[in-house]
Amino acid sequence: MYQDIEFSQQDGIALITISRPQVLNAIRVQTYKDVIAALQSCEQDDAVKVIVMTGAEGKFTAGNDLRDLLPDGDLQGVQQGVAGIFDTLAAMEKPLILAQEGVAVGIGANLLLHADLAFAGNSIRYSLPFAKIGVAAEGGSSVLLKEAIGAKNAADLLLSGRFFKAAEAEKWGLINAAVEDGSALEHAMKAAQELLKNSQGSLRAIKKLGKAEGHRERVNQAVEAEMIAFSELLQTPETQARITHVLKGGK
């Protein structure tokens, strides 16, 4: 049913695993389609109470597959995927828990702004490298990140594109806990099992009430504006040169 993810469901918990380990679980257009379909299926399935998302083989994701951003890539598919996944996340009523190890780049880090709980291995490397490759921020991070961690910290991460680890993410409240490497999924599953003990109606009501009025529309507007700027920058020779440099192994 799915090409780029593994999906399992047991005792009320759905597990979505991004599974393209040969490219550090980089997210291509098909990956977006699979994740969106899985999340929407979980929302509609009464047997699913809590959703956990992780990445295969000790890596969460290296972010967007940059090959889709080359002239012969599928930019429209990327735009639709980005818009679709963040609209889906903004509309979700069921709890989403992230279990992150290894690397969480670009969208992998941005997902922290849209999940309810998150656990990460101590040595994970987060990055929002949009300025490094010459594009705009995405995933609503241009608006949501400063609200989550403060304007100066957000500017630091977005303008520099630097790597940061679980300790910083924990300090800012982006994750619930930095845990021993290799144990993030265990901690996420334990948290999911604890949530199963509570009233599911209460969990959904609490999640809904915790979102600002018009949250979904606000996220969609931010993502749309980001994608316009992203696409414009992507057409420039500088950005194409930066992307090609990275694909050739440059930093």
C-alpha cells in the first residue's frame, strides 16, 4: 500500500516509519503522499488512538530530497506535498508523538512545531538549512518557530542554518526529553501507552482547545507564502548552484 513508509497498528497505537534508509530517509514526493495518506487514515480509523512517527535505521530524515528541486525535478509535487502534510497536521485531532534519532533536517525539524510530544536521541543533529541551500523557510516555521522559542533563537536557527542537538531542543521546549541514543522510540511508545489510559474525548478536546482560533488557516497561509518565496528563490542560478554543490557532497 505504501512505498516510502512502513505502517503498523496495534492496541490503539499507529506507528509510521519513514523508510528510505539508503538516502537517510530523505522525503521525496511519494514520501509526502504516503505520510499524508497514513495520517489521514489514522484520523479516520476509530481503532487508532495515538500516532507515533519515526525514521528507519536510526535516522529520522535528512529533509527534502534535493533532487526534486533541480530543474528536471518535481517542484509542483513538492509544493503539493508540503502544503498537504502541514494542512493535515494542522487539522489533526489525535495526538502525534515523534521519535527522532540521528538526523532531523528541514521538515524533520519543522515537524516538532506540529507534534504534541517528541523524544530525541542525545546525539541527533537538527538543522533548518534553508538559507544554506538558498531557499525560504517552510512548514510554517517562518511564523511558528519564533512563537515557540523566541524571535532571536528562531532567527539564529533560520538565518544560520546551523546544526543543533537534542539538549538545545529540550531547553527550548521543542522536545519533551533528550534520551539515550537508540531509545527515542521506546520513550515515545511508553508515552503513547500512557495516553491510551486517558479519555480519548478529553485528549482531542485538549488538543483542539490548545490551538489558537483559526490555527489551520494560519498554518496554510504561512505555508503558501513560504512556498511562493521558496519557488522564486529556487529559480535563481545561485540556489541551483548551492543545491548541486550539496548533492555532489559539498557542505
